[in-house]
Amino acid sequence: MARTPEGKRRSSRSRSGGKSSPVRIAFVIDGLVLVTAVLALAITLFLRPDARDWAIKSLAYGWAPVGLWLGALIFGLRYHTKSIARQWQWWVTAAAGVGIIIGVLSFFHPGFGVFADVSLGGRWGTILGGAPLSLGIAKLLIIAVLTPVVVFPKRVGPLYARAFEQVGQSARFVAEHPLLKRFRGAIAQKLKSRTEDAAGDSSAPEAITELTPEPSAVDPTVAAVAAVADGKPAQDDSPAQPEVIPGTPADTRSELSAIDGFVIDELSLYAEPVDPDPVSNPPWLLPAADLLTDPEPVESNEEALAATARLIEDTLASYGANVTVPDASIQSGPRLNRFGLDPGWLTDDKGGSDDQQDGDGGGRSRVRVQAILARQNDLALALKTPTIRIQPTIPGESLVGLEVPSLTPRRVGLKEVVESQAFVDCAAKGGLPVAIGLDIAGEPEVLDLAGLPHLLIAGATGTGKSVCLNSIVASLLVSKSPDEMRLLMVDPKGVELTPFDGLPHLAAPTVQEFKGFTESLKGLLSLMQQRYTRLAEAGARNIAGYNATAERRMPYVVLVVDELAELMLAGGREAEANLVRLAQMGRATGIHLMLATQRPTVDVVTGLLKANIATRIAFTVASQTDSRVILDVSGAEDLLGRGDMLLLENQSPQPRRVQGTFVDDGEVSRLVEFWRDPSQSRPPALEVELDEEEIDGEEIVDEEIDDADTDDLESEDDDAGDEETTDSESE
């Protein structure tokens, strides 16, 4: 009996459905296995930080292309095994493409967070690409070129042969071009003439072969340093003549930047023998504290503090958090008052504890610290202040700290900290005393820059960052002479540090351009290496040990940068690498960094920079994110501004509150005028030159010293200059 078409279709559907049913089940099982594997992997990475760190550091973002390739391979092996065997060449080519992608990712280094030590391609990506960039690109090109030849030799081999043939013909055509021949001949003739000129000039050293630039091409900074070498003030605009450095031709001095000349001066000083009978110079006179403004008087407000303490107790008690404020725990500072809160006993209506009860129901428990922290806004409302800060624990005490703005704030003067015993003791030990301010108890906060050994300052505009930097520089000028410390200042804005121009402490005029900043970093790196050589020869471990026995002392060198963000964005990885190297190795040689920025972002304050600068100061910032970038904790976003800061250093695990010192323009001017005063023990111009040479290596040859700016001793200066020239020629 014949079947109808409809019956045939039903029969066909039934047969196909029965055949596809096992296939559908297999798909469901595969899907469940895949979901289970993904969930297991996610849970493992979430619960095992070591596994998560290994995954990030191994491939980082390279797991994305690797995962796609592996997923496609597993799918093919599961359902299309024969196609993979037939098309293995394309799978190998895809694997090479994945490797190239991972190598390209290795060229990018965020430098913060989990990527502080690895690139976006992880450690495996660094093997395929990595630094230096040229080598990484070469390795990826080799993979891209050789893979097709290995996989498809019959197809690609003839194409490569024809391509190389075309390249050879093009190179031969270019090499035989008449214009190129004439160009090569001109270059050969020029090199030959230069070689003959160099051989004929017996006075010029072989190490320096550059030509003298035109006077118009000389950088103003270089001209200023050359003017100082000729006995003129650094700020003089008159034309300067190049300085003759022992062992260096006079026509090459104008090509040197200020810091390069500074380094060469010290290196040439190392080669000079010590004069057995040097000229004795009177010591430098340090400025008196009377040049600074007297501090404001301190007003007593014990009654107001006691009333505030009772108000705090009543406010928290009204919310069920019983605390007591011992009178001994109340500390009054210039801008803030801190009250120590002792958590009391918490009981319920039945006389028992809310959290813990004895068997008879009469147990008690302490008020939780979290309950006090939760009432921060209520306390601010009761105290009629917009902002307060609660410390969960006061260091060294079993009290909760409550910081409240003072009703009678006062300004902290630099003189108040400079005259403190802590500052005097630090200066007497030979360190670099830095006047930070007064802490919340009104005690002076003094740091030794030589022991820090570097300092990072960050904060929004108008919060006191630049004032703090000026105060630190002023405190160094009060305690250190140019024989003991030299300064190198970088100020891209050109208004914050320029008032210090003309100081004999300056190794070079204030740098305002990015080019000068990079030259300064390179010069300091050269100086650091030469100082390490001197320390090794003397058998000393650091600058303090060297100066204890050396006839020529090494002065400390402090690099002061006012706006780091502009320089970091312009210099990129090169500027960061140089700063990090100085921060890592500069301490032993007496080179210290003071960096300030108003943009505390991860591209400016990088992870490497923070890792090597442990001492950091944060002024008011815009958000908790910026605070964490500087201090690794929040809190700087709630500061009061105008010098209110959080100070983090090695000795304290948590940042502490400090009110910074204030120095006005008049105090800075008086300090600068004091050091520039001609009645000092040595003339300013010669002091600058001598101390410049001293920075890069050791002390200065004192035969060269005499009053160069004094008219009645001008002839003596000429004789001294002639004697120095004769000595250098004989050497």
C-alpha cells in the first residue's frame, strides 16, 4: 500500500528527531561542563589571591586571545577532529598571531596597581616582546616572517624569493645613484678635513671633538653659569665668557649645560692635587633667627576645651554611646584640638548587655568603636563645625581620637619651629633639618632629610603645597652653608622658586624648561656615579663616613621640583626612570629629592616612585582616590586647607596631622639678601663657583679664592687666575 506524502514527511521527521536527540543531549552536557569549568575558575581566582596574582603576572590581558584560541581548539577537537588534522597549518598560523598580540601587549606598562611590576602582556609577553622596544619589535617581526615559511613553504617560498630579489635590485639602484655617490664623497672629504684639523691641534684633548656653537645658540642658563665663573653674579644679564676648565678646551665650555659644567667642575677637581698649604678662608656665617618673623602669641582656652569635652560626652550619650573624655587626653594645636574618647559600658534596659550577658543577666560590654565612628556627622552638627575627623585609635593609647577645628586658630611661623630644640639638635648632628610645622599637640615636627631620604608633597591648588616647599627650603638655608649643602631647583611655572635665585647654594639658576630638567637629572646621575667611585676609593659607605675623614668634604645636593606633573607628562618613562634611579641610589652619595605636585594621579605619582619615596605629605585633595594615591589611605579629602596636612613616614604606620609652617615673601627676601651680602666671608660669585665644583666631588681648590668682586683686590684676582691656568697646563 502506497504512503501519502504527508505520511512520508511524518516518518522523516520521526527518524530525524530520533537521530538528533543524542546530539542535543551531548550539546547540553558540553554546555554544563563549560559553565561548571568557568564557575570553578572564577571561584578559584576569587578565593585564591596567589592564583589570581599568578594569572595576572603570567599573561595579564594576554589571556583573552589565548582563551579564544584554546576554546576554538577544544570545540574543533570535540566536533571536527578531522578538519583540525587537515587544516593544522592555519591553526599554527593563528597561534603565531596570538603570540604576536601578546608581544604587542608587553610594550605597555601601566606602572600602578597589579601592573606595577608587569606589562599588559605579563611575563610571558615580555619573553615574546618586552623591552627594549627595538628588540621586542624585531622578535615579533621574526615570528611574523618565519611562520608562513615554515607552515606554507611551497606557497610562500617563491613569494619571499621574488620579494628579496626586488629588494636587492632596489638597494643596488639606490647605491649606484649619482646623487648618493656625490653625497658620500662630500661626507668622506668632510671627515678627512676634520681628522686633519684635530691632529694639527695639539692643545685640544682627544676626548672632546665638538665645534663651538654660535653665541646666539648658547642657552641662557649656560651663559649665567659662565658669568658666575667669571666673577659676576648669576642674575647678571651682561654677556658672559666661557669658563676654562682644567682638562677641557675653552671653546667647548659654552656647549655644556649648567649641571653638566657643574659635574665637570667636580671631576676636574678630583684630578687636582691637594695644596699642602691652602689659603685659609673664614667660615660662613649662618643667618640669625631674627631675620624671621616672630610667632603669634598662644592664647589659653582651657575652659572652652573643657566645655567642648562635656558637649561631646552628652552628644554621644544621647545616641546610646557612653564615653568619657579625660582632661589629660585633651590636646590643643594651632588649628585643631584633639579629644581622647574612652568608650564606656553599654547596658540594655534590663541591666544586661546587648552583645554579651552573664548567666544571671547582669553582664556588660564596652561601647564599640564602630558605634562612635557612625556618629561622626551627628558630632559635627552638635559641635557646629563642617568637618571633624575620628581616629579609631590614638597611637600609644587606648583611646579614640576626635579632631575638631579650633575656635581660635593661629598661624605657625617658621621661627617657632627653627628655634625648637628638635631643630637645633638635628642641625648639630650634621643632618638636613626640615621644619614641617606643629603637630596636633603643638609640638614641633622636624624631619632630617638626610635620613628620609626623599620627600613627596601633593595637594590641590591653594592648599599650602608651594608654601610648604618654600618653608622647607628656607629652613635649610637657616642651618646650612653652601659648603655643606647645594640646591638644584626646577620650577616650570617660574614664580614659586625664582625668589631664591642668586643664592650661593644654587648649583645652577632655577630651571624652568623641560630640557633643562632632563639635563639636570642626567647630570645628577653622572654626579652620583662619580661620588660612588670616590666613596669606594676612600673605603666609605656613605657621605657621612667620607666627610668624617676627607680633606675635601662633599656637600649634600637637594633637587627641588615644584610641579612634577608637567615634567612627568612631558618626559614620560625616561623622566620617571631617572627619578627612580636617583631615589634608589642617591642617599649614600648625599643626593636627595623634594618633589611637589598638584595632580596626585597614578600617571604622575607612579607606583615605582612611591615605592622609593616613603615619606609623603598630603594637603587637601579633591577625592578619596587622590588621597589613596598619595598616602595609600583616605583622609586627605577632609583636611581644612591652608597648611593642614597629613604626614606619612617610615616611623609611623598611619599618617599624622600637622599644621605646616608659613614663610612670607619678606622672610625669603631677607634670607636671600643675607647670603648675597658682600660682607660675607667670601664674595658671592666665587662662593658659587667654588661650591659648584664642590658638589660634584669634593672641596674646592682654595688657591683660586680671593675677593673677585672687590675693586681694590682686582689685581690679586688676576694673579690667582694666572696661577690656576699655569697649574692646569703643567698637569
